[in-house]
Amino acid sequence: MSGCRNFSPLAGTPDMYTLLSQVFRFLPLPRAVAPVHGVAHNLMERAEARAGRNPQQAQELRRAARAYLSVVR
């Protein structure tokens, strides 16, 4: 068994790992894209909606959005 490097039963045929690597080569890679409507975006929208009625709460929501962004980055 020490001479058996290829798991294929026939000599010269590709093994499972070679086949899988060829298949996965054609699959699209996921892109790292920030969500359009993330947590900070939602907090800022809520802050804008509250700005006319409750400025103090709007300021708290803005601070929360900035704090979230500082932690995420």
C-alpha cells in the first residue's frame, strides 16, 4: 500500500479530488458585497424619521449607527 498514491482503480485516470477541483473551477465565486439596507442604514433612516418629532431620540439613533460602524470596520 505504500506505493499506492492514486486512489483510482485504473492507472492514469484522475482521482476524485482532481475531478472535483476541475468542477469547482467553473463555479462562480461569491462576492463580498456590503448589504444595501444594513443595520447602520436602518438606524440612520429611523433617525431621519424621528428628527422632526423627537430630536433627542434621533441623535441617539445616529450615535448607535456610528457605534455599529466603528465596531464592524
